[in-house]
Amino acid sequence: MGKIIRAQCKACGFRSEDLYTGFGFQNAGDYYMSPAICPECHSFGLKDQRHPPQNCRRCRSEMVFYGSEGFSAKYYPDRMKAEPVAEDTTDDLLKGRHVCPACGKVELTFEERGDWS
């Protein structure tokens, strides 16, 4: 069973559509969809976390999964420009603040909207 989540930025007002994360019973095990961001062009969307690397459709750079270990190192190659993000302390998307794809500020939060199967 998967989770329905929504991303929202308190700084700029960005709000995603409902994101159907995980997998449903029909395709269990084939894929696991998770929100990701492109460190180059800031494209945002769901990508298959079971079959990395996943590339950005716009610029072909490797996408970085929210909630993944090492998010900061992959998203901020210049460690001097890195900001503290939720991924530094937890792998739970629903906790902490994340990088917003629209404004780049660490003000994006994810909220759970329900389950899907």
C-alpha cells in the first residue's frame, strides 16, 4: 500500500498535486515511487526509487530523492553553500523542512493525505 502526500512551501506558496508514493497492490514490487528534485534545474516529481539512477526529464541530471541519506551531499555539491535540511537528521518525509523546487528555500514540508492501493 502506498501513501498519498502533498508538498507545500511556506516561503513561496508552492503546492504540489497529490503525490501517490510507494506502490499499489497491482504492481507491488515492480517500482517504488518517491518525490525527487533535480539539483541542476530544480525539476520536481515522482521517480522510481527501486531502479536508480533516475534522470531528470528536462536536463538529464541525476535526480535526488527527498528523505534519502546523503541528500545534502548530492544536492549541494559545494558544501560551503549547503543548508541544514530534514534529510540530515531523519528519513521520514513528513518530518522537518526540505528544499523547495520553486524558490530553493528550505521551507518545503510534506503532509500525508491518505493511503492508496
